[in-house]
Amino acid sequence: MRQQESLSFIEVCLQLVNGNLKHIKLFSAIVAIPTIAMFVLVMWVLDPVYRSTAVVTPPASSESSLASGISSILGSSSKNGSSGLSSMLNLSTTADDEDVVWTIFNSWELHDQVIQKFDLARHYKFKGKYAADLLKEFRKNFEIKSNNEDMFEITVEDKDYKLAAQMVDFMLEKADSAFNAFKTSQAKQSRLYFQSRLDSCEKNLKELMKKFAKFQADNNFYDPEIQMESTIKYLSDLQGKREDISMELAYEKDDRGERSKRYDQLSKRYHTVNAAMQGTLEGKDKELGIVPLKKSPKLNAEYLRYETEIKIQSALYQMLRVQSEEMQIEESKKLTNLHILEPPWENNKKVFPVRGPMMIFAFALSVILGTVVCNLLAYLQSEEEKGSNVAKQWLALKGVFRRNKGR
């Protein structure tokens, strides 16, 4: 069974070859004419196209140290919320900078500069009326993409390989300049914002410290921890003395009575100690740093409120000061942001037309077309010899063409 199928296939192949040989002149013409035409086309008619490519690194990370500054100043409690501060203050991140560079390379402003610089309207022999059509023509020959290593590849194709390299060089220079201008403008806006906040924060901090100093002076309340400890120790000593005197009074009363001289002295000492305790509790000794216990909760709360607000304002002031300095440095910085890993070069290897594949394609298509036409004619001739219905229809069709030709 396999041998029969193989013979059948061979027979088909032989029939196709025989059909081509019966009309060898026609077959040769069908194959030769398109092949020769394609050869002339790729060799002399179609203009060669060259490609120049440059590989550049995306902008380096320029994220603000604002979050880390807040964390170090205020402590670990701010670390969880500090990640959103950069976005809150409208500071760009690395991903944003990459998008900006991508947009600059694809912008019509940069493309129009290239068109004007190299007079591409004359170079492309552009005959249209609209600048948008010329821009489309250029963009057909331009491409930017991100490779597997997340680097930017900028490619320009042109009929002149030297001009293609020059255009890529020009675009890299202008794109870096435009990105620097963007970063400078962004840094200036941020600096002005930080400076205004810095002035406001400094004013608030000064007013807050004045209020805090007045609160301390009015209440003689300077260090709650030390003063409360001293006050409690002082009251404890007074309480101990009062108890000792009370015990001596009771003993003297039982021994000599209330009219004795010592009893009178002890009574005076008892009243003195008791008055001292009462005065301490009412705050009469506040000039000495003794805190009235009844007022101590309110004073403590007020002191902690001032202290917390001053810490926050001080931390905010330090952070804003650092940020303002960073923005001043960024604003005055004129460094290269797009570092070229692979510069464009004058590559004189053609990327179009691809001669080999185009010639092979033209030849293969011509052979298939010639084989179909020649074997169709051979089949119709054999049908004419048999006098079949197909032959009658074929003869009728030829007759129609002959009559049209005779007219």
C-alpha cells in the first residue's frame, strides 16, 4: 500500500514536470520575467535603507530622601507612613522619569527639530502640503523601545547611513537637554514650595517657643519629671516630720500636760509643718520649683502638648531645610542624565531590500505560477483530444475571445 502511494506521488510529480516541459517556453517566460524584474528591482530600483541604533540607560534614581529624613528625625513610628510623602509632595520617582524620557523621545517637538535640522522635507522629496504628513513620514523611520535589560534603544532608518547616525546623535543630545530642563523646572517648583513652607514653619516654631517659654515662666514649670519627683519627696519629708511631731505631742500631753513649755513648742512646730504642707499643696512655693499637686495634671498635659508640637515643628523644619537644599542642588545641576552605553555609528549594512530572501521568494512564486499555468494548459489540451464537456466549455470560451478580437 505504501509503495502504491509513493508511485502515485512520483507520478503526480512527473506529470507536473511533463506539463511544464510541454510548454517550456511559456514556463521559462513566467519564471524568468518576474525573477529578472525582482533582480533589477533589488539591485538598481529600490533605494537601500540603513539603520543606526543607540542604547542608553534610563535616568538614575532621583527619589527624595524626605521619607528617610522623617523616619530618622521622628523615629520609627513614621516609617510606615513615610513612603507616601514623596507622592504627596509631587516628587518624581525613577519610573516617572523613565516615562518622561519616553515621552520626550516620542514628542513632536523633538521630531520637528530633527526635521528642521536635517531638512528632511528635501531629503525625503516630500511634496505634501501638511507638516503632519512629513512628521508621519519621519516616524515611519524612527523607533524607541525597551530591551530585555530595560535599556532604551533608539533607532533611525534612512537611505543615508551617515545621516541616520547624525540624527540619532542629535536626538540624544536634545532629549537629554529637554529632560534636564524638565528636572530643573520641577526642582525649582519644589524648591519654591519648600521655601514657602520653611518660612511658615520657622515663624510657627518661633511663636510656639515664645508661648512655651511664657508658660514655663508663668507656672515655674520647667522639667515635670524632676519637679514632680522633688515635690513628692518634699511632701513625704513634711509628712514624716508631722507624724513625728504628732507622736511627741501625744507623749508630752500624757507626761506633763498641755500647759508645759515643750508641749507649746511642739504645737508651734506642728502648725508650721502643717502650714508648709498646705502651702505646698496649694502652690504657694512654686517659685522654688515646687509643683502644686492639684494643678499638676493640667500643667503636665499642657507641657507635653507644647513639647510635642515643638518636636514636630522642629523635625518638619529640619526636613524642609534639607529638602530645600537638595532642590537647590538639583536646580543648578547640569549633568548628563542619559548615559550612552552603545553610541550610534555609521552602519553601512543594508537592512532593506533583503536581496536573498526577495529573490528566492520571487523565483519560488514564479515556479509555482508557471507550473499551475502550464499544467492547466496541458490538461485542457488532453481534454480537447478526448472531446469532453470540459473541452467544449474551453473551446466556447476561446471562441468568445476570438470573436471579441475580430471585432
